[in-house]
Amino acid sequence: MTMLRAERVTLGYGGRPVVHDVSLDLTEGGVGLIGESGSGKTTLARAFLGLLKPMSGDIWYGERPLREADRRRFRKDVQPVFQAEALDPRMRIGASVAEGLPRHERGRVAELLEQVGLDPALAGRRPHQLSGGQRQRVVIARALAVGPRLLILDEPTSALDVTVQARILDLLAGLDAERLLITHNLAVVRRLCRTSYVLFAGRVVESGPTAELLARPAHPYTRALRDAVPRLGGPPPEASGRTEAVPAATGCPYRLRCPLAVAECERAPELREVADGRRAACHRAADVLG
Amino acid sequence: MIEVRELRVSYGGRVVADVPELDVGAGECVAIVGESGSGKSTTLLALLGLLPDAEVSGRVTVCGVDVLTAPPRRLRELRGARAALVIQSPQAALAPSTRLGVLMRRALRLHGREATDAAMAEAMRAVLLDPELLRRYPHEISGGQAQRFAIALAIALGAEVVLADEPTSALDVTVQAEVVAVLRGLLTERGLALLLVSHDLALVSTIADRVLVMKDGAVVESGPAATVLATPAHPYTRELLEALP
Ligand SMILES: Nc1ncnc2c1ncn2[C@@H]1O[C@H](COP(=O)(O)OP(=O)(O)OP(=O)(O)O)[C@@H](O)[C@H]1O
Ligand code: SF4
Ligand SMILES: [Mg+2]
């Protein structure tokens, strides 16, 4: 059984749902969460961390709902990795890392800094005296302090330039902890997540093994994502011309932007198995798979 | 629209950005690429006179305003209306207790622009944002929505110069494509001058006319984007290109 999973959760703010009926299992090998900006990825991460109560459905932590779980044990098991901007600017690096440690283990700071490839001599510095990549390593060291089994990472490398990003990815790939990783960078999920979920307008529109899902998408939105990645020396990104800002309120939420939309799409598609281990919510998944 | 000569920014004698020459004309896009901490963002801020604690020397002209010598009032007129700054994480910079719609309306009025609901909704839709979001507070939108709001604001203000620091880093690539297409449209139709800081070299290669590569505060290479990114002369530029996924 997996440590953490969402079962048909609906999440929202002030009574307004933004994530609808999502089931997601944090299986081994890393789980990637990709999708539209504003589609509910961070909201789901908050729910997995117990920071947001589902409007319906449940987050399961082992055999019981997260809301009934022992919070201390949960925090030892599951740790968030925020963007480096979240570090307290006044606090020295060593103190930031030590915060996560029980008092008698505070001596482990140097060891943790070394584990993420930082010189322990940096412990006396403050965040602004480090580079962006170094700060991101500090955030990871902090999360690792309690020895978590699962990391929840929301855009851990998006603020970093490519050379630094590559080194942080190496670091993450080498850790023992499992991960839920949110990113807009498809190369990052390809590298770090065996399974991926694609979100659009608060719904899972496709899920499956990352490599297959990106090589042969089953949903038009996943395909659009893959095709919109800019290529070095390639043509400028093209506007689709279907610039509908608001997802369709009825039927398939993607239909106002979808190049394959047909009359049938006015009826909402169910998320269903479309190939071995792969699910998609599209009436024309078979055509998209080709 | 932007003309920089011998710009040097330092803190306590330590030089953090040294840019001998940088020009962005109307309808042009110039990109600055390089490692974090290499001086890219510092350069952007210096162009708008936004580094009060730094020692800044050289000559910087933006929309005809001599930024390093202009009185504060002229700088305030320049910033916002004629030259807009779009930062990577605008959420923290937006007044937390003011709804987005009120923020936008105020900014438009302040600079004597039309602030009708229709004009504001149009600017939002241009970056694929639901105009409904104008009723929300800054902490009630996602990171990518905040980035797009900052761009919508620059569009609505009709800025002639946009200085953008990683303006699409929080967007998925389909939305990024739409936003970049909008910016490209403004380059050709309105003669916008765009100075873009980005670590996405692939994206830069598709929209920038010229590129500056910065490392440790210095410009190590510059030239037409097509040349620099296809046949990089400096080892550091090669390193950046090799790190591409
Ligand atoms: N505190 C809040 N109050 C009200 N609405 C919110 C709040 N936080 C987020 N939302 C809304 O919920 C939806 C999902 O937001 P979320 O932050 O989960 O998106 P995301 O997928 O992480 O987006 P991004 O890729 O831009 O970070 C968005 O429409 C957003 O505007
Ligand atoms: S159901 Fe129809 S509109 Fe929706 S993604 Fe599939 S083809 Fe497009
Ligand atoms: Mg988010």
C-alpha cells in the first residue's frame, strides 16, 4: 500500500471548488504533477500536506484518513520543499537547517549540508549571501533533516538557471525519499517521475507512465503541452488562436481550446483506461493516441 | 528606447554588474541570459533607478530619460506607464489587501489611461486570464496567474518599454506560448521595446533579436541571438547550452 493517496477529493477556497474529484496515488519511482497554470497543482500539494481540508473525498495516510493521523509522525514522514524564497532572510543557514532537528541532533547540520553538496562552512551565512542554487540546496537540506520518506516539491528548480538546475536534479534523483513533484518543465518530470498526472481546470485529464504519456499522449492538452516546448533555434511559439481564457463550464473543460472538439464534447468525458496503465478523459483519446 | 553605456553597479566597492553597452530599439527584443547571481536582475533594476543602496555609474537612457540623473518625479512618471517592470514573483509585491481589479484601475488612472471594465477584461483575456480574477486578492491566485496579471497590467498601461525578469517561469508551455505571442504582437504592432531576463535559452532563441550572456557580473558574450546561440564563442555560453535538457 502506498503511504499517501487522494481518493476522489474535491478542494476549494471559501466554498468554491477548484479541484474536482481527483484520485491520485503517490506510488514509487516519483509522481509528477503537470498542467495548466491555475489548474490546482499547488492546491493538491497543500491538501497532501494536510494544510487544506478536502470539501469531499479524503487524503489517506497509510490505512487512515490524514485528518485522523498523528501529526508528529506525519511530519517526520512527509516534508515539503518550497522555493528558496521561503527561507527566513534573517536566519543563518545553519539555524534554518537545525530547526527541523530534535535538540539532541543539532550537531547533524554539517552532515546535512554535506549531503546536499554544500560546504558546512556556509552554515554561518544568511540566505542573501548564497547563490540561488545554494539556497535551494539549503531548502532541501532542511526538508531532509527529519529523515522523511516522501518529499512534496512545488517547482523546486523553476527559479534556477539551467546549469544549477541540472545539479539540483542530480541531487534529487540520488535521494532515497519518494517524491511528488510539481513542475512546468517536462524534462524534469521525465527525469524524476515514473508516473505523471496531467491537470487541466482542476481535473485529471490524463495519467500514466511518464515516458509513454509524453511520447504518445492520449489527451489533446498533453499533446499541446509536449508540442509547445520551445526548441533551440526553433520557430517562435505559436498562439493557437483559440485563446479562450475560461474553461468550458459544461461538457469537456478543454473543448473551447481543443482542435479536435466535436459535438459529443458537450458531454463531459469520464477519466477512463485508454491503454495499459493509462487513463485519459477525452472522447477522442483513441484518435489522439493514433 | 533603452541605451546603456559603461553601466557599473557595485555594493561597497564590489562590482555586481558591469555592462559596457546595451541598446534596445523600438520593436526589438534583447535578452540577458546567465547564471543566477550573475547580475541579470541587478542590471534590470538599475535601468529603472530601482537600486537605492547601490553605487551606480555610467549612462542609462530609457524613453529619453537620463535615469541616473533624473529627479525622482521624472523617474516615477517613467516607471509604470512608459516603462513597465514585470518581475518573476509579483505576488509579494502586490498590495495584499487590495483586489486585483482595484489595483489595475488605480494604476491606469494614475497614468491617465482609460480604466473601463471592458479595457481591463481585454488585457486579462490577452494573457488567458479569466476577468473574474479581478475580484480576487493577490494571495487568492496561483503563481502563474500572478505572473500573467503583471503582464496584463503592462499591456493595459500601454508601456513602450517592458523590462521582464523571468516573466513566464511559472507558466505551463501552452500558456507561455500564448503570452509570448502577445508580446511578439506588441513588438511588431506597437513597436514595444522588450528587455527579457531569462534562463530558458530555447525560449530566448525563438524570440530575441540579440542576446547578452552574463557571468559573475560581467558580460562575457553578446551579439545576434541566432549567432550567439548557434556558434557560441565563450566557454560559459557553451556550458549553458550543454545544460539544456
Ligand atoms: N487562497 C486562495 N483563495 C482563493 N482561490 C485560490 C487561492 N489559492 C489559489 N486559488 C485559486 O485556485 C485555483 C488553483 O490554484 P493553484 O495555486 O492550486 O494552481 P497551480 O496549478 O498551482 O497554478 P500555477 O502553475 O500557476 O502555480 C486557481 O484558480 C487560483 O486562482
Ligand atoms: S473530449 Fe473533446 S474537447 Fe475534450 S479533449 Fe477530447 S476531443 Fe477535445
Ligand atoms: Mg502552483
